Amino acid sequence: MEASSKKKLWIFITVAYGVTAIMNLFMIVGLKKGYDLTCFVNAQMMYPACGVILGKLICRKQNEPLPLTGYITVLTTTAVMIVINFCSLFIHMDPLVEGVPGSDVWSMLSSIAVMIGSIVAYIFFWVCGKEKREKAGLERKNIVWSIILVITFILLLSAKILISVVTSDAAASTHEGMDELRTALTSMKTWLGFMILPINFFFVWIAFFGEEYGWRYYLQPIMQKKWGKRGGVLLLGLVWAVWHIGADFMYYTTEYGLQAFVTQIITCVGIAIFFGYAYLKTQNIWVPVIMHYINNNMAALLNGGEADALQNQVIPWSAIPFAALSSIVFLLFILMPIYNQSVKDPVTENSTTE
């Protein structure tokens, strides 16, 4: 790895993991005060992309074509969100409506920052020109394969959810999980949520881009070059899971942190395999961005659809085997022939066939 590539990698690690670690310390303060930490989790999603962008800007060659206005928008949005994080700790404001999910003022301001950043960045990335988009890895490629794989992901995610519910109910000799799923699927609120997902994407995509631009676009090719396509994507799933550890112990749950972390490893490895497969097939970063968006929102909609649907989860050890079993729908993609192919240069590989 040449000097500039090493420098970019260290910048990425410093921002994606270093900033996350520092902000996790402040999350502990918020947790002890009993504050809503949603704004911290929202901001964390942005750090991987910021690490990639800063590396590109700092190591930029003279006259290298990059979508500077779009990049600056991503960095500015993240900076604003970090400021909101600190304000939430030291300028306490009561929720707009006590006891109503999603009414925390600072979380709402963080969501507004995401909305504005998504709209502005999308415009800048759209008008910057094909050359700059290609240089930044933002060009929409292999549209037919992209659509097929997004649809496949929706079907597999649905199967994963159903397997988890059916097997856990069978083990507990109950119909509780299936009844909850049936209630969600027969609710007009749930289906309205599904219908507005395509529209809502354009107002929040920057957060999911924040992760995928770091993990799939940047880090996956590097890890696959060093450990092979199969080993690289498995290790990527692991380091991605570790990156979530603060949220596992302080946001998704506060009482079942270790169980949440183990579940996170299973989930991240499985999804990393499928997202990695999709990115190798299409070389289109928008595919895993859309999949990530669908994954998070389907989970929220099927858990009540409230703003805090993913917070304070109850995750007993008995749920771990079912998480592993249901993830098999994604884990099996590690056997795909594309993972047997040789690795080309990071970020420039454009293999779309098996």
C-alpha cells in the first residue's frame, strides 16, 4: 500500500472509530442523565463517510476531479449534528410532549439536519458531473442488476423476519411473536409507512450513505485485497459490528448489552456478506445504501413504527440462536462464486458477473 493510501486509511480509522469512541464517552454522560441518545446514534452513522471524504480531500492530487460541494455538505451536516449532540448534554430541554416517542427536541433537530443535508447533498452530487461522480464512486451503474438485488434483499429480509418469529414461537410454545407480526401487517399505519418509504429515502439517505460509503465503497475493497474476497467481507462484518458497540450497550438496550453485541455480530456479518455481494455485482454504492435504509426502516415499522421502536430492546440469551438461524438467508451468500474470484485494485474493481 502506497504512502497516500496508508494516510487515507489512518484518516478513515481515526474518524470512523476514533470520533465514535470519543462520542461514546459523552453518550455515557447522557445515559447517566437519562437523556434520549438518538441524536448521537444519528451522527455516528455519518462518521465512516466523513473519514473517507477527509482522506480524499487531504490527499487530493492537484486538479483531481471530486464533488467538493457534495463532500463539504456531508462534512458540514456531520459537524452540525455533533454540535447538537453536545448541546443535548449541556442544554437540557424537556420533550415537546412528555412520554411521546420522537418528541425529544435535540433528536428532532438532528433529524432536521439530516433532512436538509440529504436534500442539498443529493442536488450537489447530481449536478457535479459524471466525471466527478465516477471519481468519487457515486455513479449509478448496472441498473438492472441493482433493481433485481434490491428486490431480492426485500424478499430475503422478509424471510429472515418470518423465520425468526416462527422458530422463536415454536421453541417457546407460543404464538406471541406471530400475533405481534400479524398485528403489524394488518395495521394501516404499517402499510402507510411502507408506501412512503421510497419518498422518505430522499430526505434521510445521507445517514445510510454515511455508513455505506465507509464500509462498502472504501473499506471492503481494502480488506478483500488483503484477506481475499471471502475473508475480507467476513472480517468487515466483524469490524462493522464492533463499531456499533456503544449503541448496543447504551441505545438499542441498556440492560442486555452483551446479548445485543453478540446479536449485532451475527447481523452485521450476515448483512455484510449480502451487501458485499451486491456491491461486487453492481459496483453501485447506491445499492447497499438503499438496502441499509430498507433494513432499518422495515425493522422499525414491524416493531410498531414509532420513533423509538429500536430503543430499549429486551434481548435474552435464548433469542441468540434464532437470530443466527434466521441470518442463514444472508450467510449462505458467502458461497457465491463471485467470492472465489481474484481481487483487483481497491475501489476500481468493476466485476459484475459470476
